[in-house]
Amino acid sequence: MPTPIYIIEERKLRRNLQLIADVARRADVEIILAFKAFALWKTFPIFREYIKSTTASSLSEARLALEQFGAKAHTFSPAYTDDEIDQIIDCSSHLTFNSLSQYERYHERVGGRASIGLRINPEYSEVETLLYNPCAPGTRFGVSCDKLPDMLPADIEGFHCHCHCESGADVLERTLVHIEEKFGRWFAQLKWLNLGGGHLMTRKDYDVERLIGILKGLHERYPWLKIILEPGSAFAWQTGPLVSHVVDIVEDKGIRTAILDVSFTCHMPDCLEMPYYPEVRGASHVSLPLEGATNATQPCDSPFPWLYRLGGNSCLSGDYMGSWLFDHELQVGEEVIFEDMIHYTTVKTTMFNGITHPSIGMLHEDGTLEVLRSFSYADYRDRMD
């Protein structure tokens, strides 16, 4: 096995796709893939068995939708530009504007080639991490209800709203109260309502039946509206790990660090941005401080005696996470496996420092591992052209 490597497990991917397709059918909604969370186009033939469309936020993503997925995208961007807007329109079935000024600048250029939408800001979100909260005060996303005219321009056919991040059905239920209170009076003028992403319906504890009930209720209140959801994480949730190896073990001031052949800042950026602690196979994360908890040669007094900080292989000083308890002493060369590392990783990785970039593989249902992509010096070099 080439390492490091992201491994997508086909069986788990199909499990998620089947659940999503079933929700879409039972609730009579359209659920589409958001490229910002997952855009590995070599898996698109599998996706096409279950869904028909995708959502894009840039010209490159819109082109990927048309050229690789085979269908025009539902596109939203915070700001379209003069040199890209016409190409984006050509690749889009739906085009959502972030502001009334962007709408005024570009809507005539759409010319009926795409269904025009407007992003709205309900001024309500339960996302606690500010970095991921699209409705925080001062947000650059969407139009609040006080800025809309009583009669929308005739070519605006839909509203787009994104308020969630790995949220449950109960959050959607509470959010809809605010959306309908603030924007419901315009619904009679629309054809569709896009409720954005963050609906983590493939998580084990997600109340799928509640979600279906909420969406059916929305249909009953507004039967003329086509309802669209565009999750990203839900499609690739728990579909595969990032496999790394220990390349060295160092110690300073009682802190023992296992240095890996992967980087948190380059290959698992959400761990530092969100932040959150990933699940490591065969290890337990603990909240106790590392300093003084152990030393380099003797195990601490614990049922799991071997305590390590996990360190990346970039030159960024903060490229590490800790503390992790293993049930054995780590050895140079052994695997350290980070679970659930497919969504918001392969799309956000960088080649900072020119360090070895993980390969991407597909573990097929028959047990064979296919390497879909491996990376070389040329990939790093060509980014600098």
C-alpha cells in the first residue's frame, strides 16, 4: 500500500448514497452534492447512480459539474466577476446571487439560461464555531429581509439559505421557523427554495424520520415550491480513513511526540480550523495536559500507558495534536490511522512545504484497492508555474 493514503470505501459510500436517495424520494425533495466538501470526480459514476445534480461555488467547480459529473450545477458564489460570469452561467442550471448589487450587475447576462436565485440571511444559526457560522453579525452572506422589496424582480425564481454545519433535523426545524417568519411572505413569488448544506443525515444519531416529516410539512405549506438540499459532509461521512506511518519519536520536557508522514495543516486542515479531534484507530484522546504526564522511557501509571502527541511533518510549529493514549509503545514504521478523513480533506489539502501528498485510493466492494491518484514532485512544481 502506498502511504500516506486516503482510502474511500465503496461499500460505505454507497450506504450513504442509498440513504440520501431514499430521503429525497420519500420527502419529494432534490438532494445534491456540494463540491466544497467532496469533489473526487473519479467517483462520480457511482454518485450518478443515486443523484442527478451538484452544487458549485466557483468557475472551476461549475466546470467540474458539467464536464465530469455530466450535469449543470446549482451555483452560488459570494461574488461573481466580469471575466468569469458568462462561463459560469454556461455551466449552471441555477445561479444564486449573494447580494442585490450582484443581481443588478449580472442578472441581464443570465438571459434565461439559468434559474436565478437570491441568497437570504435569516439572521439565525446554531453553528457555534464562528469560522463556520454564515449568519453571524456582520456576515458577508445573503440579504436580510429588511432589504428586500415587497415585489421581487420577475426573474428571481428562488431563495437560497445556508445556516447549518453538521447539524441535526431538530436544528433545521428551528431554523425554518425563522426563515418562514422573515421570508415566507415572498414564497408565493418563487419556484424553489434551497436549504443549503450542513444536514448530516448519514450520521448514526441523526433523526432521519424527523427530517422527512419536516420536509413533508414544508411541502404541505408551500406545495408549489421545489425543495433542494445540498449537503457535503453527509455524502462522504465515515467513508474512509487517512493512513499514515510513524517516522520518528521525539521527546522534550516530558512531552513525547510521534512524528508522522502526514500533516494536520496540509492534509487534515479542519482539525486545526474547526477545531476538532479526529478519531485515531487504536487510541483514545484525553484532555489531560501532556507536560509531566510521562517521560521518554517509562510509561505513565495508566491502563493505557503510552501517551503521545501526534505531530505532522511540515515546518509549521503548531502542526500537531494531542494527547493520545495507545495501548502499546509506538514504533517507527507502524501505521497510525485517522478515521473519517474523506470529507473536507481531499478538497482542502495543500502542498505547503512541498511535503509528500497522500495518495487517494478506492477500496472496492470486492476488497481490491485501486489507487485513483498519486502525487509527485511535478504536482508541487507545477503549482508554482
